Amino acid sequence: MRESWVPSKITLDKIRNDMGEDAAKLFHDKYRISRERCNNPNNKDYKSYAGKFKFKNLTDFYENCYADFKQSYYKYNGDLSIDRIDGKLGYESGNVRFVPMKKNLQNKDCVTPVIVIDVI
């Protein structure tokens, strides 16, 4: 058993015991996806996110983000994406929130709202 794996398992077990398997999987997915896009040069989004993941590991992410995740999970019925509050900063303590994708996209400089009209 790898030593670094043990704290991650313990952290995920805490979430499973508190909120259930689906919430634990979702929390881990948000951690994994954000870390991957910031740290893996082969990720399609790496160019935009390189070096912006500031958490040491899953346990650090849990300690800084779990309370917000839990509140948002119940508020939005589990329909969550991870969002940086200030897009100029990285994924770091105090700059991460969990919101539905629609709300996440409203926080992006490059997204222009459009009005769709039905033309006959």
C-alpha cells in the first residue's frame, strides 16, 4: 500500500460516512479534474490553468473546501462544478466554490450571454 494513498482513503471515508458514496465520488472528481488540468501538460486545458492548483493533496483540499462543497451539494441537489471565485487566482483556499455549471459560466470573462429567439 502506498503511504500517500492512505490519507486520501481516510479523507474519502469521512465524506462517505457523512454524505454517502455519491457525494464522496463527486468531491474526489472535482479534486482530480481541477488538479489534472493544472498539473498535466497533456491535458487540453493545461495551457490556461498551468500551476494554478495550490492544494498539497486531497486532504488539504478537503480541509479547505469540504464545508462549502457540503453546503452547495445540498443547495444545488448535487449538480456541481468547481469554480474559482476570482479567475485570476488559482484553485486555493478561499477562492474555490461549488456551483452549477450555468452559474460557473457566468463567472467567466470569455462567455458572452446570448438571447435566443424563435424565428419562423
